[in-house]
Amino acid sequence: MNFFNYSGAMDTDLKSLEERVAKLIGVCSALRDENQHLRSELHKVAQDSSRLKNNMLQASQQLEELLVGLPEEQPK
């Protein structure tokens, strides 16, 4: 059997496979780019969340300090 003697149908199949592989490579590349973008966005959101938590903690501490400084209410 001669491996180099293949039909036109096989040539068509190989061309189809080549196109599908090229499309798959394109999809993988696009997904890799999107993944990198999402990782970057996640990092920014995590930083914002941390900053906001620190702001809330500082505000809470300041409120507690203000409450300690207020005179106690006298019973009537």
C-alpha cells in the first residue's frame, strides 16, 4: 500500500482539519487574551476592595473615638 497515493477526499479532509485547527488556535489565543484581561481586572477589584475595607475600618475607629468622647446621657 502506498501512503502517498491518497484520494482527493482525503485532501479535502486534511484541508478541513487544517482550517479547524487554525480556528481552534485563534479561539485559544482570544481566550488567553480575555483571561489575562480578567486577571488584571480581578487584581484591580481586589485592590479596591482592600482599600475600601481599610477606609471602613478607619471610619469605624474614628466613630468609636467620637462616641467615647461624648458625655453620657443623664437620666431625667
